[in-house]
Amino acid sequence: MRAQLMVMSLLLCATPAAAQERTRAPDDSPVVRAGRGNIGMFFRFGGLATMGAESPSEDVAGFVFNQVGIKFALSERWMLPLHFGVGLNINDPSGTSGTNVDWGMMLGAAFEYHFRIWRRISPYVGAGLGLEFNDPRGGDNLRFAATMGPQMGIEFYWADHASLAAFYEFRLRILNQHDSYTQVSFQTAAGGGLTLTFYF
């Protein structure tokens, strides 16, 4: 008799929990977000207006080089992304005296502070610094540029340790070409950009 009472009590206690589990929405549980010690690999796409996979900086003689990078999660709120990109265009037109080689390289670092965190999304603010080198065809035209400025965005976790972030940034850009001229410009990234990140 005592054993039967214990079994009935356990069944009664488990029934509400089982009913609650059945009525829970499939996406009610939050995804696994990046936390302290995780490292992410990201791919950056520029131009939300055109959805083009392009770099937000200048290309090299029409050769587009994309940005990839590594993001260090210092905590759930603080992120340190480092990015780089390279471009190389070798052209050997017939009937000319030589081969044209155009190349470009860029690298940069930034920080992100995620000031609100919900189940799947978190808005953030930050700032970045970038360096660019490119050498279009011709002599004495090596160009160097430094960019810096704030940025803001929203990161959406569409799966465990996988996110898609939409961002917008402002850039102060200083360009120098082989000591022949210096150009200073302030601009925004046209249409913003997207960053796809996988954390490990």
C-alpha cells in the first residue's frame, strides 16, 4: 500500500511538469551564445543596400578583396574582432612589354560592447581602426591609408554559437600616395554591412 501511494504521488508531481513541457514553444529556450574564452571566425560583407560581398574600403584596380577575421570574446558583453583582407591582380596583356601586377592589403582591430542582451539578439556599440596598403599599376603610386571611427550594430544568434550581425560605421580616412598628396575624408559605409560569425 505504501509503495502504491509513493508511485501515485510521483505521477501526480510529474504530470504538471510534463504538461508544461508539451506546451512550451519550440524556440522558447535561448541559443548558446558566445561567452568568455570563445573565439569566433567571421566573414564580413559590405553594402546592405546592394547586398554585395565587398570590402568597405577601396578596391585595387577593380579587384575586390573581402574581409575575414577572428573575434575574441573577452566576456559576453565585450568582444575584440581582428580582421584582414588581401587582393592580387596579375594581368599579362598581349602585345605589351610587361606584366601588370596590382595588389592590396588591409588589416584592422575594433572592440564591441553589447549593452543589452536578450535571448537571441543584442545591440552593441564600438569603434575600429584599420590600415590599408595598395599598389595599382604604374610607378611611384604606392598608397597608404588609415581609417578610424565608431560603429553600431545588432547581433542575432540564429543557432548555437552562430550569429549574423548588421552594422553601420562612420570612418575618418587619411590617404597618402607616395608622399605626392594626402587626402582626408569622412564617410559612412554605404548601406552598412553584415558579419557572419561562428564561435568555437
